Amino acid sequence: MENNKFSKKEEMIFLISVSFFWFAQYVYIPYQTIYLTSINVGTSFIGIIVGAYGISQMLLRLPVGLSADIVRKHKYFIMIGGLSSGMASLFRVLMPNGVGFLIANLLSGLASAMWISFMVFYTGHFSGEEQQSATARIVMFNNIGMLMGFIASTLLYNSISMRGLCVLSVCGGVTTFLLSLSIKEKTPEKNTHKVGELISVFSNKRLLLFSFIALIQQGVQLTTSMSFTNQVLGDLGASNAIIGISSIIYMVSSVTFSALSSRNVFKGGPRVLIPTVLVIIATYCVLVPTVNSIPVIMALQILPGTSSGILFSCATSEAMKEVKPFQKSTAMGFFQAFYAIGMTTFPMLTGKLASSYSMSTGFFALAGIAVLGCLIAVAFYRAEKSCKIDKAV
């Protein structure tokens, strides 16, 4: 599939299906913690529910990646993703309680495990030099789908409630499935590589390092701007509409930074961008629980937009840089399974710290983790530069 260009129409239909997929996955997210709190679900259990989304991804993404490299038909996995996202919200409609949301988030994680095939199928149509911009482009449509969901939830939550938002999610998942039926995928060449050859990519140091960076990015993003930041706003007295607007600010920022990143606007490349954005994330985590001002927190929502808009695409392209084509799905499965660890453990850690100490303690812990990631990235790039100099000499 590599370097086999899309037609403009095929590319746009596919990217639209990406947006509907993430709409289905996130239309209910801005009010998930608020809703669960309103029906008397405890903070620790909310952390488990939010973390469950990452648990199923952590368990399933590696098998999905291996299967995709063996079967080499991404269309099937994309179709499963659409159906799973719709089915997850069907559980939220039929079982609107903590247990129902726990089951649903596990199914949503199954759907997101299929994101491997979305990514590999799309980026496989571009050359090596175009991987960074192609990754940023699909992430942009990912964020557009989330933004659509956040706008819909903000405008409609008070009138149609959580159940209504989940019905919209079901519709988004079904739409993704229907659009995926039009995907044209050439009959793949027979796979001649053994499983051992596929999983040998796990020893790639670059893949390991940037999987860890993505773990921090995804874990902090899901825990803060997608979840507990909304609870902080609620505790300060913010209305449901204000919380929705806050989420929209975050997503507009994400879409904007993704669009700029896809056009290679930012100078310095990943070597500069990754440490810089990690510092921005740490700053956000320190400020949100301490400023005690709804307008300021809403303004701060611009900061995590750099995380999903710049850091994630940089980490993805850097992780895949040395991966061979026949290992692409396996490597992407490892990458996404690894960062799902952060999506699983970070919400649980923050929920536990918030229950035992304070919300500030949970956010400060996340800030420390982001700073650690920055230091590791700086050390890696310095070592890489020294290695290149030594080889040149």
C-alpha cells in the first residue's frame, strides 16, 4: 500500500469517516464525569471507568496490530471500529449507570484499538518525507471529530441529556461503518514474514522511547482536559454550558495546532517541539488546580491543544521512523498499546490521589511526569546528535 496515492475523493471520504469515528467516541466525553458524579458514582470509581477505556486498548492493540500485518486488509478492522464505537454507546443508552459506562468504555477501547488500521492505511499512501504531515493531517480530522462532538454536547446536553448524546454516538459509529464500505484496498501480497520477524520490532529503541512519550501525552490529555479539568470547573461552580465551551476551546486549539503541524509551520522539528510541548503540558497541570478562576482555566485550555495537535503527531512519526514496511501495523499496535498504559493508569492515579489528598495533588503528579518525559527526550536527542558526530569523525 505504501506510496499508492489516494484520489482526492477517496482521501476526503476516508478522512470524513475518521471524523465521524471520533465524534462517536467523544460526543459524551465533556459531561461523562459530570454525569457520573450527578448519579452518585464515587471519584475513585469514575477514575476506573475513565481508565477502562485505556485497559481494553492496552490489551487489544498489540494483537490487532499483529493481525493487521498478517491479514493485511485494514478495511475489515476499520469496519469493526465503527461498529464497536456505536455498540459501546448503545450500552450507555440501555444501562445509564456506573456499571453500564464501565462496560461501554471497555467497548470504546476495543473500537479505538482499530485506530491502528486507520493510521497505517492512511499514512501508507504517502512517502517517507510526507509521514509527519500525513500523520498530522489524520490527527487533525481526528480532532475535528472530537470538536464536532464537543460542540454537539455543549449545545444539546441540557435538552437531550446524556442518553441523547449517546444516541448521537451510536449514529456516528454506524456512519463510520457505512462510509468504510467504500474503502478501496488492493489485494495484498501474501505475507511471507513469521510472527518472530514482526515482533522483532519491539526491540527498536526509538519505538520504545517515543511510545513512552506518547504514553505521557495521551495519559495526561485524557486525565486532565478530557476528564478531571471539567470536574475542577464544576467544583468552582461552572455551569454545564461553560464546561462545554471550555472543552470546545480545547478542541479548537487541538484542530488549529494539528492543521499548522500538517503544514510544517513549526520550526526546529521534533527535537525542539517535543520537549517544548511537554513543558507546556506540565505548566498546564500546575496551573489548572491552583488558579481558582473559571475564565483563566478556560483560557488555559488552549495549552493542551499543543499536546494533541503537535506532540502526538511528532511522537508517532518519530516512533515509526525506523520501522520496516512489513512491520508497520505491529509497530503501531505496540505504540498504541504502550500509550494506552498511560490512558489506563493516569486517570486511576489521579482519581486515587484526588480522593486521598486533593485534586491539586493529582494534577501536580501529572506535571512531574511530563517534566520527566521532557528530560528523557532531551537526553535522547543529545545522545543521538553525539552519535552522529562520532560517526562523522
